[in-house]
Amino acid sequence: MAENWAQLPEKHRQTLKKDHELVNEIIAQTIDSVEDSIVNPSSWSMAALDIIMCRADEWLLSKLISSWRNEVWQVNLQLLSSPDQEYRDRIREEQELLVTHRGKQFISYL
């Protein structure tokens, strides 16, 4: 597994990175319509918040999602270039702790 990423031609690695970035752009461009279809349209508080924040809430959410996806990209690169299973297990354990912590933080804000 350690050689998988390194064995890919540079052009292919660049293509994968561009695809990853394109998905970030698509997410950013569709957040508003997804938010409108998921959030209860009859919720006056959400409608008011959306009006007050203009497009800032979509922008913030887009930046947050892109940031998380970029972190995942970096972790994937670490996993693909890791020398052995023990190192990969350590990376996964660190990610599990990080994600669990973030989940608890997110829930505490609700």
C-alpha cells in the first residue's frame, strides 16, 4: 500500500487532486439550494437567520466542508504513503479521536 500513491504518475495525481477540488466547488455552488430543500421551509427562525446572514451562512458552511474534505485528502495521502499497517492503524485511531471530538463539539452547540 505504501507505494500506491508514489507509483501513480504525477499527471494522474494532479487529475485526482483537481477532481477533489472540483467537488469542493460543486458543494459550494449548491449549498444554498440544498439548504433550502432540507431545512423546513416553514421554519420562521431559519428563514429569518437566512435573511439576516444573506449568503454568509452558505459561505461559512462551504468553507467548513471544504476544510474537512481537504483534511480527509491529507489523511488519505498519509495512509497511502504509510510504511506499514501499524502506522496506518495509528493514523486511523488519531482520526477517530478527532472526529469523535468534533462530533461532541458540534452536538454541544445544538
